[in-house]
Amino acid sequence: MAVDGKWKITVQTPMGPQDSTLELKTDGGKLIGSQGAPSGGSRDIEDGTVNGNEVFWKASITKPMSMTLEFSGKVEGDSISGSVKLGMFGSSRFSGARA
């Protein structure tokens, strides 16, 4: 499916741009995979869903503090973009490309 693959994304945060790598795979309407930071450490995504080219997943992080990020985006060709809820820090944007 168009969503499957490895992605490099950048999240715009109050602390500046934060890069990460996604590995996504669809299983019917379910989105599974992992998300990791360049500094190391990768975690499975949670509550992932896919509907056509629209994707949703949660990612738990521990640095710079523990929180769960909630991603909602759209895949168009080799690009992915959307919004992300940054816990108590509100919402922001993310974008990226197939790696």
C-alpha cells in the first residue's frame, strides 16, 4: 500500500525541529510500525490506523520529557505531512519524505 515503507519526518516543536524515522506497514485498516530518533532508541507506534492515504498513530517519547505524541497525516506519493498533538504544548505540524 502507498503508506508502507520507511519515512524520515521532521516535527516542528517549541524546542525547534525534531527529526525521526518511521517504519510503517498497513494490515487492513491497521497501521503498525516503529518510530525512532537519530540519537537512537526506537519504539513501536500505538493505536495506528489507516484509511486510504490518511494515517493516524501515537508515539510515546521520554526525551526531553515523557509524553505521548498524536499524529494525524496524509500520504501523497513519496511525501507525508500533517499535524501532531504535543501533549500539554498544543499542536504543531510535521512533514517528511520516503527514505
